[in-house]
Amino acid sequence: MTENTEAVLKALRNLPELADIGPQDISKTRLGGLTNLVFRVETGDRKLIVRIPGAGTEDYIDRAVELTNARAAARAGVSPEVLWADAKTGVMISRCLDPVTTMTPELFRTRPGSCARAGKALAKLHNSGKTFDFQFELFAMIDDYLRVLSGKDTALPDGYHDTVRAAEPVKRALAANPAPLAPCHNDPLCENFLDDGGTMWIVDWEYSGMNDPLWDLGDLSVEGGFDADQDSDLMTAYFGRAPSAAEQGRMVIYKAMCDLLWTLWGLIQHADGNPAEDFWAYACTRFERCKTLMNSPDFARHLAAIG
């Protein structure tokens, strides 16, 4: 019996009806995930998702906050039900949605209506009236991640601090024109969206919290490599109308800012030796994309539109 199987069985035995389950009673399939071990488990006629947190994630993820928010997202009707979880270790069992398709950038390009369904799902979350634990504050999180990195053996890409200073006008503009906070996912990777063809579901609430809701739209656009038509489909479905210049501006500004933040996340994965991918290249790619957008002729116009 592999170590992963034992960890999955240990988690499943917390469900009273599965207290005596053994390795012969399950089949499991490893799903995607950059930091955690996620398994689709079948036992009898039940299908479950078991998530085992990755090593080192306790440095920057509050599992109690994640659990509170995951349950709120389920009550909002945008995420599957959490069946059991340990708020200390982060081990979690959720209901498995089946059949669904795990989205990717390519599927967002080719699956008809997917960008609009994602926009509607985010609108349902943001307008749900739920209150998430934790406030996601961009520049405070940059400072937090820099503190985490200060204790690790890795370098920053050349010019990172200069780019943070260059983002001061963004910080001032957002502070002067704050958006009403809403419950946000904050890490909308394409793979965190599950599509059944009629409804888009959202999973993985590790970075969730109260935030400017347009962060989620800008970040999803970046993660999916959306073009102008995809952005239009996303935002029109989200608002039920075409976005204003100010709304469009905030979304574009957050495209750059999410790359500025997630550059540091990638460096933490690199320093922790996460083997899921080349995280140094990941971080450098995000940083270059951030600088390219911030230096583009339209960036100042979008920044001005926020006010």
C-alpha cells in the first residue's frame, strides 16, 4: 500500500460510514494541482475528492480560513459541499461533481460559452452576500511573501523591487477609489473551474477572502491567456452588460498586479523544491508579463479610468 493510499484512507475513515474502509474498497485517481495531492476516489457508488495539503503550504495558507470560506462558497451554490475537513492540517473531503470537465486555457478558448459561464459563476459568488474570513490585500500580501522569501535560499528577479515601487501609483489609485469588498476566490486558475456545460463550478479556496471582485476577473483573464473577445464575454456575462471604462480599467490593472504577486508565490515554490514544474521559469515569466503590461501605452489610461 502506497503512502498516498494510506493518507487517503486515513482521511476517508473520518466519515462515519467509511470508518472501516480498506485499500481493497477504493480506487483513486490523482488529479491536477501545483502544491497539493488531490485524488478522485470511488468507493461503492460514492465518488469523493480527497485533498492532502502539500509540504510547506502551512507557511502561507491558513487552513481554518480556507475551510470557513469553502463552506460559505458551497452555501452560495458555486462550489461542491465539504463533507469533512481538518482545519489544522488542511486535509479535506468534498463531494465529487460528475460529470464535469476541468477547465484549461485551451478549453476556455474552444469550449463554447465557457468564458460567459465563468463570468456568471463569479458574479454569483461576489453577489452572494457571504462574508469570507480574511481580507486579501494586494500590497500587504506582497510584503508578506517577501518576508517568507527572506528566510529562504532564493533570489528575486532583477528589478523586482523597482517594479513594486513603479506600482505605487496603482496603490494610490486603488486606495483613493476603493471598491466594495466581496467574497472572492483570488486564485482563479483555469483548473479551478469545473464545467458541466450549463454551470461553471469553482473549487480550491486556499487564497480566498474579501477583495475587490474585479481581481478575480483580471486574474482569470491572465491565467487563461484570454484575448479581447474572451475578456468581453467574461465581463459582459459578469455584469449583464458591457463594462464601464472604470470597470475595464480595474480589470486590466489587476492583470498586471496579479502577476506581480504570483511571481513571489512561484519563487516560494522554487525555494521549497516543489517538483510540479520549473517554478523559477514560472516566476520569471509572470514578472516579465507584468512589466510588459505596466509599460504598455494603455496602462496609464486604464489607471486613470479607475478614478
